Amino acid sequence: MELNEITKKQIYLLKRKKKKITAKQISKALGISQSLISMYENDVANMSKEKIAAYEHYIDAYEPKK
């Protein structure tokens, strides 16, 4: 991978931050630890394909409460 390439994981991290979704919110919704979310986003740990799909879906579908 070249230095200027952005990964799908980085795109979702940026989306999460833009929507102001906390790791705590995602971890609570998905039933996983905040530390796993952080480690996944920082390339320290992996998650199952199912958890990654749920993580991405949560971010894509998230609408802030008014």
C-alpha cells in the first residue's frame, strides 16, 4: 500500500468522528468493549467479519438524536 492510500477502516474512523459517534456508543450497541473498537481502529487487533459489518452498518445508519 502506498502512503497516500486510505483504507476502508480509516474511512469508517473518519465517518465515525465526523458524525461524533463515540467508541462507547458503538461498543454498547454491538456488545463489545471500547478497547476492542480502539484497537481495531488503530490496527492493533482484528474483529470478526460479522463485528466489522455491524460496526460499519452502525456508522452508516447512525442519525444523531435531535
